[in-house]
Amino acid sequence: MTYEEGIFYVVAGMTVIGALGVVVARNVVHSALFLILALVAVAGLFLLLSAEFLAIVQVLIYGGAVTILILFAMMLTRVRDVPQALDGPQRPFAAMAAAAFLSVTILAVVGTDWEALGATEKINVIPIEALGDVLFRNWAVPFELASLVLIVALIGAIVLARGEEGE
């Protein structure tokens, strides 16, 4: 095993631990911290793939901005007002949906001829200038819409946290 493979297994393990921590953690703040771990580990995987731009974007946008926005929304809203037991009648349907998603994913991974796929694919390296041109010309509106959605969510959290008169 080469050292790249060893680093990959360590970073992949951190990603899996972080993702499981997000789902399993009872405390919402701990869940958000596990989310940061998972997102930073995914950035490490991007670094192993020599995709430095994606790694930086992963850390700055997802690991930083989105997670901080989630933490602020949790702090500003009344998390204590929500009853602790959130289990409801939808739990069996959620379990069935998760099982169906897992089975389709396993079937897709097992049913794919990975060797033939790698032999027929040709990798085209895109220069950074072309990537920036496409991002700022063709995809500028979706980026702005995503930032608008995040701002609306933050404003909604502030409005909910303020409460009503006399509270």
C-alpha cells in the first residue's frame, strides 16, 4: 500500500465518522461540528484528487459559511421550545425510503462495469480561466440565488428569535 492510499483511507474514514456523527448525535451543535468534520474531510479527498480549487471552495463555502449559518440559525431560533421527542408516524416511511435508497445505491455500484468505464472515459483538463469564465458568465444567477436563499433563511431565523410583543 502506498502512502497516498494510506492517506486516502484515513481521510475517507474521517468523512464516514463525521457523516455518521451528523446523523447519530443527539445534540444539534455536536451534529453541526460533525458536519464540519465531514466537509473538511471531503476537502481532503479533493486535495488527494489534485482538485485544489474544489477543496478551497469546500472549506470556505460549505465548511465555513453554510455551517456557521446553520449554527447561527440554531442559536437564534427557539430550539428549546421544540419537544424533545420528534418521532412520529412518518418513521416507518423514512426507514423504507432509506432502505430503498441504500438498495438502489448498492445495485448501481455492483452493476457498474468499472473497468470498462475507466477505459472509455477521456479526461479533459479544463484551464482555470475557462472555469472562471463559465462560472461567472453562465452560472452567476444560480450562485446569486443560493446566496439569496441563505440570507432569507438568516432573516427568518432572526424574525423567529425576536418573538412577539410582551414575550
